[in-house]
Amino acid sequence: QAMRTWVVITDRQAYSWGWNACGQLGINHTTDQFRPTAVDISKATLGGRIEDLACGGAHTCVIVANYSTLDEDDSGNNESKDRFGNRSLYVWGNNARGQLGLPLDKMQVLKPTLDA
């Protein structure tokens, strides 16, 4: 039985709805949502894109791939192209057993947080 739903509309925009008792929707509160609600992941996707999203029982993880744009290619042509940079992991929701990889004093994370 699905408890919540996620939709990634673009590589920088996502919506969630459903059960939210532990903040797993990432919308900075714990009220259940019955309609698609925008998740503010703008800081996470600044200069990057959502590459993957995974949901646990009461937590969510997003991998953001960061890219840099080059102004010249190897032959000196003035063309833009993407070069792979690095990936960052953002997490939120229930962390009672450390499932977010954050310190246990952060029992509940209500918005996307960098897992350093």
C-alpha cells in the first residue's frame, strides 16, 4: 500500500503528497498532503539536476548531480557542453535509527538536508 507519492516534473522540480507524519515529504512540516505539493529543493539543485530519488518507510533521499559548463571544447571551438562534476545526497524524514546518515540527535528532518 502506497503511503505517499513522488513526481519529478523536471530535473530541478519535484512534487510529493500523502502521509507526512515524519516529514518525509520534505515540505518543512508534518501535515499530510492530499494534493501534489512543491518540494523546495532549489538549493540542492543549484547548478545540478535530480538524478535519482528513493523513498524508505518514512524517509526520502535524492541524489543531485552537479555539472559545470565549459565555454570551449578541446579544439578551441566556442561551444557549450556539460561535463560531469560530482554528486550530492540530500535526505529528509525519520532519522530515529540513523537511516538518513545524520547524527541521531536529528530525529526528524523536515526539509532537504545535505548528507555530508
